[in-house]
Amino acid sequence: MTRKQVHLAAHFPGVNNTTVWADPRSGSQIDFASFVHLAKTAERGTFDFFFLAEGLRLRELKGRIHDLDVVGRPESLTALSALAAVTDRLGLAGTVNATFNEPYELARRLSTLDHLSEGRAAWNVVTTSDAFTGENFRRGGYLDRADRYGRAAEFVRLARELWDSWQPDAIVADPAAGRFIQEGAITTVEHRGTHFSVSGRFTLPRSPQGRPVIIQAGDSDEGREFAAANADVIFTPHGRLEDGKRFYADVKRRLGKYGREPHQLKIMPGVTFALGDTEAEAAENAARIRRQQVGPQTAIAFLEQVWGRDMSAYDPEGPLPEVEPDLSEGVSQGRVPIKDRAAVAAKWRALAEEKGLSIRDLVIEVTGRQTFIGTPESVARLIDEHVQADAADGFILVPHLTPGGLDEFVDRVVPLLRERGVFRTEYTGATLRDHLELA
């Protein structure tokens, strides 16, 4: 029986409290050298792609900038275009919002990155539902969930129309005939949809991989359906074996209605890791990282997000307060809203009482958790087991340090995956679609 190959990608740290920016080993989130270090490490490890997240407004806590996590990040496609010049094979994936951008302009930017990188570009399609972010844009406001997924689906369809409007052999560049473009090789795009109207010709020829790879990150039913219809890769939170198997089966099952085969969508959960020379040392490292990720102020901030109240008067090392959540409104803006805060608060209270947890220990328990903890040998085995069990096609690794957080994984775990025969020893293709085994 042929063993499935593991796909790996690298997430640049700096989103939410996963990143431990206060660690002495942590570097700049803006200095280009940080991006280069992580990207070159990922390429040395023959990873499929380098992944950048993005936000369109600074988060606020009680009306002030939330500065417990990293604040301030360069724009994704600009950073990736620069990385195209210092990498050779690594895919370059950027998060760009489909709610607050326009298809023609974004299609040009993504196609430009695809050309500059010789076929290594990917677009992580995200949407935004909150008016808080919308205030930074001309039309303001927000879209209801159904409308924002409808807009995103139409956005992707239109972008693909634009990318496909040039025939592969459109450029002839024939001096003798005095002709640069083959006649009839560029189609006029005429699109009249619910959200967009475009009439004209696209300005760029097809890229070396035909069109950029589409990534989607979402776990709702609408998000799963969007991925089944549109995505080449889905970035999920389901890194645990049983959860991953259920998610994997559900999303792969949906592909048939869109005329797609299971191999045409790669499922890659975002995961963290903690390594050690022994299992005990790895567990100690994981516990230390968790406490770094959830400091006293961060613990209170998480509590406030659920309780909807100012909780700054409470001791993070003390018990949960007896006060009930204020469900009228929250104190955080710019975060993904928590559904049914009353149910979440009840679950947290029950867990704290059962285990005798302080506020900080509770938040560590429910948020700050490494997915793979162990020796390099045991982590390589677990990753392989998840992929062979159809819990994932691979993983997007989210290290806790910038920029050296991936070094140990590439040096110690990747060689063991190669020994198991489930991970490439070198790149066999030039484009991201080659790496992902996509047409």
C-alpha cells in the first residue's frame, strides 16, 4: 500500500498570543531579515509554502489598542514579493480580504507575485463581518455572513475568469511578423454579478502555474462549503486526531457535488509543537511556552472577551469571579467574536471548579496548547500517523518565536519524516501546484 506524502507549510508568527514576543530570542516582526530567515529555513526543509496572515485594523481592548500581542505587520503581498527574490522553490501564500478589496486589482497583484516568483503564489481568501473593521474603508459597514461568503465566492470566480482570459500561447513575440500577441488569444471578460461588474481585458498573461493557488481558512458550514467549491487548500484548526478525521471526512465528502476529486483539496490544520530530548523535557518545554503565551494580563484579556466586563480588578492567579457575564456587548473589538458567550462562560466555570484552576491556569488550559509535544522521533511519528489516518493531508506549522522558531523542527523532525519515506528530500517541481500535487 502506497503511503501518503506529508505536506508542510510555515506560518510566520505574529498573530494572537501564540507568538512570544517578550522572549529574549524573539526578533523583529517588521525587519525583512526576519522574513528571510523563516522563509529560508522553510525552503531548506523543502516545505510547500510560507504563509502570512493579515489584519485590516488594530484590535482594541476597552477602547485602547490591544498591545499584549504583536502590533504592526507589513502588508502581505509586498513582503512576499520581496521574498520571491531570495527564495527559489518555496510557495508564497498571502492572506488578502475578499470583503474589502476589488477583484480586478487584486487579481493583478496576485498574478504579478505569481510571475515574479515563477509560479509560487497563493491567496488565502478571508472575509470580515464586523463594522469595526469596515470603518477603515470607504463603504464602511459590514456584510451578513451569507453575503460575505457570496461575495467571496463571486470574487474568486471573477479572479479566475481574469487569470484564464489569456490563452497559454498568447505571447508570440514575432519580430518578422511584427506581432507580439497572437490574434484572438486574449478574451474580453464580461462579468455582471450580484457584487461585481467588470468589462474589459486583463493586463497580464498566464503565470507559470496557470493561476495562483487558492487557500481558505474557515470552520463554519458556509466556510466548509466555500472551500469544497473553490479552494485548493483549507487551513483548519482541527489538529487533533479524532477532530481532524471528522473534519477531513466531512469536507472531502462535499467535493463531489462540485465535480471535484478528494485529492484536489489539501486539508492542512494549523498546529504548534514543542520538542525535547525526552518526553518529559518536551512536556516541560510545552508548559513553559504556554505560560509565556498566557501572561497575567493576557489571561484577564481573554476572560474579559468572554465575560464582556472590565475584569482588571481580579487577580489572574486567583479563582474565577462569581459575577456573571454581561452579554449585552464585549470589551474587545477586532477579534473573531465568540459565539454564545454564556455557554462558553459556563463551560469555563465548570472546568475551573473541576480542576481547581486559577484564571490564568484556566485560560492556559483552554487556549495555550501545543498540538505535537514530544521527542523529534515521536513528533515525526504522530505527524505521519495523522496523515495516514486521513485526519489531514499535512500541517501548517505555527512556531512561537520569530524568526528562529522553525529551526529545530527542520533540523530534527524533517530528517525523520524523510527516513519514514513520507516527505520529500528535495523539490521535484518548480511551482507551488507541483509541490501540492495539484493540476
